[in-house]
Amino acid sequence: MTHDSVRELVFLRSGRLAWRERAAPRLAEPGDAIVRPFLAGRCDGDTLPLHRPVSRALQAGMALGLVDPIVGTICGKIPFQGPFPIGHECVAEVVAVGPGVRHIRAGQTVVVPWAVSCGTCPRCLAGLTSKCATTTRATLAAYGFGAAGGPWGGMITDQIRVPHADHMLVPVPDGVPPLRVAAAGDNLADAWRTVVPPLTQRPGGTVLILGGGAKSIGLYAAGLAAAHDAATVHYLDDDPGRRQIAEALGAEARPLAGTTRGAYDVVVEATSRAPGLRRALTATAPGGVCTAVGYYLAAGTRIPLMHMYATDITLRVGVSHARATLPDLLEFVHRTGFPAERVTTLLADWNDAPSAYTAKTTKVILRRPRLTEQE
């Protein structure tokens, strides 16, 4: 590898990743920054292609009308077909900034959101930063999704280019251990939106989380709900290890097969399965809100619409707008010391990424020394 190239982690096919070289990123616009990730988290969604050979099955499903065609606009006509750079959660050091950058400086530690946004278009100003009208050419503009997400590459690499750096890059507050917010660029922010805004509108509300699909998101949500004084936080999951983590974060945990106790003001559906979605909706109290954070790939997923009508339930489904959430999330972590790192089940060396990133565990974080630690 030369000074004109960098190493990045590439998804080849299910269960197989490898390091590859590519041209080093450069400042292309005055508002750009170059950053060096030193912590990278594995998004719950990445486990779909990592642990199952889904590419051809999803392609066939779309052709037969069994899989929603929107999948192709996010993940390609042959979804998750390798090779493509993978990874879209990171904490990084700023290496260089363009002449138009005013608020971010070299040497800062920053969270990089998973979706690329400008910060000035009407959608961004409305908080819809993952649907930015400036950067989005198809369905998403994002790191780590392959060509369908744009030319941004993945975050498990020596360096990445970040456009609109003054907007995109969010400094980690002094005193916050970077490992604590390693997932803030996606999964931790995703969990925040499922429980914190609904509980703000329903102080002391009851919370139910159905876990096991979006593995870390469900756990982060459980901890955040408890930390925001929910009257009850019930976490259901068949994995005893995750139940133990949920209990440590302040939730009451039981197997997923257990019965729900009445109706809940706030429900998080993290099984990523249609039966879980229907169960979540029927467990939502009148006037409550249910947020689904999983992938529901099948065309025509059934939901109990008349039940929702009769009980005045709100269902929220959609990509998370991490950049819009990050200031409040990071301030909360700074103020309270919320121990999000307890969700991490594998902290691995950066150089071991090809094997570690495929591990069948709840939350993988890759780590390497910062530049200042190497001096």
C-alpha cells in the first residue's frame, strides 16, 4: 500500500470479507473533510447478508413479486452482491478539512452519521437528514451500502471523505469515552428515536421491546427507556445473553415466547419479522406509538389496520435520521454517562475485521489506536 492508496474492508459474499486497496480519498469540494475511523460498529442490518446467502434469493423474490422492489433501489438489482465496501457506523479523527470548513478542525474526534446529508435543504431542515434532497440520487445516500447508496464507500477503511463536513461531523463531547458512542452514527441513534421522543410526550409511560432481530437497537432502546424514567420496561428476547444485558440496563427481561402484560404506551418492534410486527401493534395501548426498526422485505406485509384504527395507534416505520438526533443523544450521554458500551459483545482488533465482522454475536465494535496514541 502506498500514500496514494488506502485499505478498506470489502464484502465479497456471505460469510466472506477481505481487505482491498483503493485510491486514497481527497478533498474534492471546499466543504469536505477527510477523517480516519478508529472505532467502527457493525450495524444490525449488516448481519442479513453476512450470515445468509440472500443475494439471489432476494433477486428472485423481487422478480416473482414476493419481495418489495424498493429493496433493489437500496441494495442493488442483485441485493448485497459483492464486492462492495461495508460498514456505516464509526467514530473518527479529523485528518484534513477543505478551505470552506469553518467549525470542524483537524484533530477533533467526531461521529460520522451513516447517511450523507447537506444540512441546508428543506428535508434536512425538517430533520429528515437520511432523505436529503441534495445528496440522494436514488433511495439513499449512505456509506456501506454499495453503489446503490452512492460513491461514498464504507467506514471500515483507513480514511473516508465526508462532504458538508460542518454539518455532517458531530464532535464527541469532552469526557465521553469514544467507545461509549461507537454506534451513535446509526444503531444507538435509531434506538433513541424509538423511545425518547414518545416518552417525552408520555412521561412515565410503559415500554415494551420485542428483540432479537435488530439485536443491538432493541437493547439500546431498553436502556434508554429505563434511563428516561419509563414506569415499566419489558424486554422480550429468546437469547439469554441479551436478556442479561437488558437487565443490566434497567429493563425486566423475559423470553420472547412469554406473554405480554396488558398494553404499552411505547412499543419497539425489533424482531424484524412480520409476526413480531403484528404482535407489537396489538400490544400497543390506545393512543400509543409503535416503532418498527427491522427489515420487512416481503411484499404486502399484513398489519392489523382496523385494530390500529379502533385504538388510535401510531405506527412509525422508516430509516433513522441519525444526524438530526446526534446533538441531543450525545448531550444526554455526556450528562448522564449512559453506558451504551454494555451492549458491545465483541470488541475486536481492527486488523481482524475480515473475521471479526462476521461473528455471530450481538454487537461487534472494531478498534485501533488513534494517531495520537501511535506517536
